[in-house]
Amino acid sequence: MVLKPMAKVMGQILKRPSTLEFPEQKEAEADNYRGLHKLDMKTCISCSACALICPNQTITMVETETDKGTKKMPEINLERCLFCALCEEVCPTDCLVLGKDTDFEKYDRREFIKRPEELE
């Protein structure tokens, strides 16, 4: 009567852990995974299409200094983002894409608002 439960416990103790040791180990993302945004500031034409299409109004256009002067570039609030990729689809120059990066560990909520320079 006691041997069966003890055998079960010993079997569980000897099994590999089912969790990962984060951040040393990370789970592999699927091919269709959408992570943080990446912006190529050189090819952005400041058309505001990404800001207009965003269903959560996550993207706002802000003044940014570039090589060619001041341009309006997208600033993204990741707390509000649905990661729907509509901004990526509507971008005429393909300068805004969703990458595979998953750095969502922040201590301050203000760190989730990404300026154009931080999206490169």
C-alpha cells in the first residue's frame, strides 16, 4: 500500500524539470511569432500610415533628428500594442517590421514607450 505511492514519488523526483531556467534558457519561438518592432530610420518616409492603421492608437509620430534634418518618426507604446502587424503590412517602404526579440522585462512602465532611435 505504501510502496506504490513511494515509487510514483521517486519517479517524479528523477524526471527532468519541465520549466526553463530563464534568462539563461529561452523557449524557441514559432516561425510566425511577432516580437518587438524594428525601424529602419533611413528608409522611413514619415507617411504616418502605421499610426493611422493602428487599432489601439499605439503609434504616435514624433519629431526626430536624422542625418537629413528633422523628420516625424513612429514612437511605439508596447503596453498598448496588440502585435497585430497591421503597421508592418501597411508600411510602403517596409521600414517598420516586427522582429523576434522578446525583451519585455522592465522595471518601469515608461521603458515600454520606444522612441524611434530605440527601435533600430
